[in-house]
Amino acid sequence: MRTYHADRGKHSSRDRKTKEPVVRPRETALDSAAQNRQATRPKVWSKSAQRELTLLRLIHSNHNPSRIELAKRTGASAGSVTAIVQRLITRGLVIESGKGATNSGRKPVSLSLRHDLAYVVGVDLGSFFSRVIITDILGNICYRSEAETIMAEGREQVLSRTFRAIHTAIGQSQIPRSAIKGIGMAHSGVVDSQSGVVLCFPRPGQMTQWRNVPLRDMLEKEFGVPSLMDDSARMMAVAEKHFGLGRQVSDFLFIEVGMGMGASIFIDGRLYRGGGGGAGEFGHMTVNENGPLCSCGNNGCLEAIASCAALIQAVRAGIQQGVNSKVNELVDGDLNRISIEIIIRAAKENDTLALRVLDEGVSHIGVALADVINLLNPTIVIFGGPLFREGQELLLDRLRQVIRQRALEKSANEVQLKISDLPSEAAALGAARLMSEEVLEHLYVGTI
Ligand SMILES: [Zn+2]
């Protein structure tokens, strides 16, 4: 098999140790690792290689399709599909994963990738918690760990702890080191996924430390395997598409409401990134021209008004102004301990302040969402992140009301609002999944 390991030698370790922000032009950031990745691909794919790779990807993304389904999807003849599948089976990439008889006759044999073809690491570097998982190529999780991120300790500490957690995961998983073929990382900041650079991390106290950090390169240098880095809301949406509520639909919107706010759009079964890769900044829609200053520099962005951080701040300000609230009791008077979980608990006990703040926040989200629903007419809107995970139907009912008032009737009636049922590792799972898609091509190249 040809090697596609990252070039470890090109950048000095100074990049990681410097206290100054690492500013690197885009062309340079698309560095040897990316070129190395390109170099493993044939310059021109033969027709038969194209067909084989297409089927391999379809088998990966469609969860146990039969030969007949593959023929329907590709428009190829049954005979041609059978011949290609046989070649993939002979090369050890594909297996027949199930067969049997139904009342209506013989059930077609379903196909799957061999689950142990490769393993990938998925990492979610979140504002509060960091998670590391290892999955096989099908996305089955074989190792998981979680630790507090402790952003306040600074970028150096956070990254060195995260890298240690990845080393530990690889060591403890008992998966041979050589079988780990890639690392996918989800990051909660603003990222350039193409160059693998964290552009900034708009959280109080973190603005300058995380400016232009070439995190993908750093992962590749540290671990010697291809890596990718992308936005955490996008990675959660990828997980929804393959393992969650987005599996059966091709057009859906995923919205994450946490300390920040992000969205991802799937159109025709594909993640829509936008021309420059910046699509989905739902949190930076202006909902009040004269509203509070947002971390992006604009006034009145949705994120500055309705993210968990904004709601926590609103409750804190209310209590400081003398409003009597159950929240104050629940945190024993320590207003720094207010969390979205506590606000929702107080709201469920009919606390007026908590109910009012949540109601206003959700109303703002609804107003912005109604515009997006009018624009995109999605089949489903899936909510992830702590606000809706904790608030569940209490918040969804209010949101449905606002959507019915604001969106055009047809789109409002058609759209389903749902809360993600994926585990808290969803972003890591999505990152691992995206990496496994990249790995698949390398595995295929290794067999031709
Ligand atoms: Zn903004």
C-alpha cells in the first residue's frame, strides 16, 4: 500500500509553542500534507476505477444496500454492478453482510464495507468538554473518553491535554496503531476547513489565543496520519445524516444552540458549505439592529441574544437587578454557577424570570428560523446542543408557535422540528465519519 502519511518535517515545532498568533497565508496553509494527500491519487482515474470507487462510496454511505439498489442508484446494469462488487469483495474491501428469505420471496443480499478495514479517531474540542472516540470505518464506536476542556488555562494547555487524550485513546483501545488511518476534529470556533486552520474562537478571553491556529497540520505532525478539522455544528450535522434523524431525508437543517450558535444545511443529501466554506452562520443573523454587540463585531446577532451564554447573562442581570428568582436558590447565591440546565429546571418549576428569558430567547430563534424555512423549505429542522436537549418539548412548543405565526403557511406546515437523539459525542462522531470517507479513497488506492 502506498503511504499517505503527512510530511512531518516541513514546519518547525515553533508553530505550536509560539505565544504570538500564527498567521499563515492560505496558500502556505495548504501545505505539504495536503499536497501529499493529493499525490496519492492517480492523476486520472480509469473508468473502471471510477465505477469501483463510486460503488464503494455508495456502500459506505447507504448502510447495507443490495446489488439491485446499487444498480438503481447508479443507473448501471445489474450485470455490471455484480462484476464490480465481485472485484471489491475479492480485494477484501466489501463483504456480503446479510441475506435471507421474506414472505414475499428471497431477500436481496446486502453489502457492507469490512468494518475493520480502518479505524479513525474523532475529536470534539468543545468550549466546556472535549471528547475523543475511536470508530471503525462504519462508525461503530470502540473507545470513548471525555474531559473538561478548561479553556481558561490557555491554548497551549488545552491542545497538549487534547493530544495526550488522543495518544491515550489509541493506546488503550487495543487497536493496532497501524490500523488507525486518520483523525477528524470538530472545533467550536470559526474554522477554515479547507486549510484546517482555526481562524478565531469568539469566546470571552479566547479571542487572540486561537487566531489562525493551523490545527490540522499540528495533528498530522503529532500523529503522522491524515487529519481534518471542521466546524462542530457541521460535524454534528454529518453525524445526524449518517446515524441520526437525517438518515432518511435529503434536505434538512441542523441547528446547534450552545454557548455559541451554528447551523448546517444538507441539500440533496450533501452538506452545503457555500462558496467560501462559510455557510451556516445562523447565529450571526441580525435579529435586532440596535441589539447588544456580538463577538463578530455586529450588533444584535441572534447569538448575542439567544445563545445559552446570552440567556445565562440575561438571568444573571435580572437577579442582580433584584428580581426574585428560583435560579438564585438553585445556585446558592453564586451567580457564576448559573447554567442553562439550572435555568430550564427553574422554568419547569414555573419561575417567572427563567420562563420569560427562555421565552424571549426562543422567540428570537423562531423569528430567524422562519426566514430560513421560507428560504430553504427543509423537511426537518434538527436541534442539537444543550438548550434544546434540556428544554425539549417546553421550548419546541413555543418555537412551533412562532414558526406558524411567521413562516409561510405551506413551509410552516411541512417542516418537522425535532431534537437530536444522538449521544453527546455527536460532533466527534461526525468528524470521524468525514475522516473515514477520506480514508476510504486511500484504502481503495492501496488495492489497485
Ligand atoms: Zn455576530
